[in-house]
Amino acid sequence: MIKLEYEHRQAGHCENGVTSNLLNYYHLKVSEPLIFGIGAGLFFSYLPFLKMQHAPVTSFRVWPGMIFNRSTRMLGVKTSIQTFSDPKESMNILDRILDQGTPVGLQVGTFHLPFFPPEYRMHYNMHNMVVYGRDNDTYLISDTVLEKPVEISYKDLMRVRFAKGPFAPKGRMYYLTSVPEEVNLKPAIIKGIEKTAYNMTGIPFPLVGVKGIRFMSRQMRKWQKKYGDEKASYYLGQVLRMEEEIGTGGAGFRYIYGAFLNEAADVLNQDWLKEISIEMGVTANRWREFSYLGSRNCKKRGKPEESYDFLAGIVYDCAAKEEAIFKKLRKIK
Amino acid sequence: MEETHPKEMKPLKFKWFNVGQYTFEKDGRFTNHIGFDYIPEEEALTDDAQKIIDERIEEARQKVLTGKMSPVYYYMEKTWMDPITLSKFVGLSMFTVKRHFKPAKFAKLKPEIFQKYANAFEISVEELKNPK
């Protein structure tokens, strides 16, 4: 029986929450928004040729795993990441590392997670959680979407660690090996902001960043004509689910990023960042307005003036606002 | 700066989780909510997705019963998969998996392939061939 003194805290997003909580275990207080900003997590991509759950992939964040990698590297924390081909071996190594007194983060698939309610299941393989203790056959899990820590059996844990499907986790586990006593947040924050601003405005490819938002908005105007009412509303619903439901902290991470800019202004002593954080908040509210009106449209209770054209207009407006914000942020020093 | 702060700017309601949600207050603060204000059931998005998926499953069942599609298609919808996910589960290419949606192709498959699909859906081969 082993149980580490790991503090379970809820978070808006699983990966930020796990990283922040793991650092907190080593007495390094870095909040969730700071991790998100330093890891340059904010992004947008719309990939109509890649269909998941029968709808085009819309993502409001960077590739899974990147936030953890970048933020720990920027803070000078050394980590170890492993994947496995043999399930039994992976569990043995997990046991050994837990016995040494290290909490371990795991990438798992959500479809067979027993504590997820069946109605919320989907084949999503990029969920993160932390194991912080074990008894003979049960493991203690801290999952940031739940209010309290939970338990899981050996068999179930092995199953979710080796879930199949796209982006299969292959037993991916990660833990911190050495943590500095003090970190210098300033260069890390500046680099994080630079990277995000480049990702959003600088990449010369039409489907990502601000251009991607504009592209989605243009496509949205055509959905109804091209695919018919039913499919169009399903596509819209899928965008809204990615924006609001899949642990984004609301409005596709825009609220978290605003909170990050607000904290960064205090750390860097740069007041203009506070103003930009307010602009970010206004943009986030606009995104949320889109999801409210959109969800009504999905259920066919929207007024006639809340058509796809109208919704696409809101998205276009968001793109303009974000472009202005990130153009300013690129000049950070 | 223009005011975009509609009255109903509460976090969207989730049916099951109290996921931490951030909000932007009028005075320029960001706060982290964990508890939610109550929002009526009709406003939630989750239910709707569930209903759509149920409809898809029922539609797939009808297609299989009328002989338009093979049972693979029905079980794929029933286990919430899509062609990409299913192809990764059985270890075949997406193109091949989509071909097996045709009843004529499905009837000619080898026993090993049947076994692969049965394993992916966690059912027996008999059930795979004769869906209810």
C-alpha cells in the first residue's frame, strides 16, 4: 500500500491540470493558466479532409502532449516520457516508479474508463490523469475533470492505457525527474507568448491560426446548401462540442489564455498586457455568444435571423479580434 | 471598447461533470468556476449529441435489416466508432473497412477477418453475422 501526499485540484483542461498539479507536488506553485500560456497551448485548426466522429476535425489547441513538453522544458524541469508495447511490462514499471514516491501521469483512452458515465463516452485517446498511489489491485487516480480522486482496478487501468484507435496512447506515461527549487518565469512567459503569436498569425498555411478561423467561417456559410439541414447542424454541434464541452475551460481555451495574460502582466510588470487580456476576455465572450446561439440553432429553436450566415459572421468577427491581439503580442520583449 | 456581455453569459451546462470553467467578469477579472449556475436541460448540448447518435444507430440497423449495408456498419455505429477508429481497431486500412460495409463483400470474408471484427466489437462471430 502506497499513497503519496498528492493534492487533487480540479482544472479546466486535463493536460494543464496534470502538469500544474505535478509541479505543485514538488512545491513549485505554477497555476493552470500559466502552464497553458508557457506551453503555447492556444491554437486553431480546421481540417475538413480529416473526419472524426463523422465531422471535420476542429481543434482549439495544439497537439496533445505538447503543452506538457514545452512548459516543462521552458521551466527547466527534467522529465521522463515512456511508451510501451507490452502491457504487463508497462504496469510493472509503473509500480516500480510509484514505489519510489513519484506521482505518474498517464495518457489514456476515455471509452472504457469506468468512472466516466456511459453517456459521455467517446473514442478519445488523449485524456490525461495522474496515478498517485496503489493498493494490491487498485490504483488511486486523480482526474482533473472530477471533483474527488477515484480508484480504478488493475485490469481496467491496463485496458485504458492500451486503448486502440487513432492517436493510441500505447501506455504513454510521464513523470518529473528533477525540479529546480526556483524558476525564472519571465523568459518562459515571453517565449510562450511569442510562440503562440507566431502560431496564430505567422504560419503560411490557410487552415490554421487566424486564417483557419476565417476559412471555417467561409465554409460555415456553405454548409446548409452543401450538406443539407441535418448534416449542417451536426457539423455545427461538433464544433461547439470541441469548443465548450471537451474540457477547454470555456470558449475554446480563450478564457484560460486571457487569465494567463492577466497573470503574465503582473509577473513581467508590463501593464499593456492587462489591456490585451481584457480584449481577450471580450473575444472569449464573443466565442461564447457564438456557442449559445449555435446550440439553439442545432436544436432548431433559433430565430430566422440566427442563421448560419449570422453565426459565421460572429466567427469572422472573432478572427478579426484575435488577429489584432496577436499582432500586438508579437512585439513583446 | 464595445460591450459584449449578454445576460446569459453563464458557463454552458454539462450533464455530468463540474468541469472547471473560466469566466470573464465585467470588471476585467478572470475567475475559475467549479460549481455551476443552473441552466435548464434544453440548453445543454450533450443530450442532443446523444439523441443524434441514437438516431444514427437506429438508421444503421434499418439499413442492415433491409440488406443495404453489412452488419459491420451497424456494429460500428453501435460502438460509437467511425471508419478511421474501426480501421485502427481491426488493423486493416480504412479503404478495406469501408468496402466491408457492402453486404456482398462481407459475405465472402475469411474466418480470420470475421474474428478480427468480432474482437474489435467484443462480441462472438455468430452475433456479428446475425445482428438483432
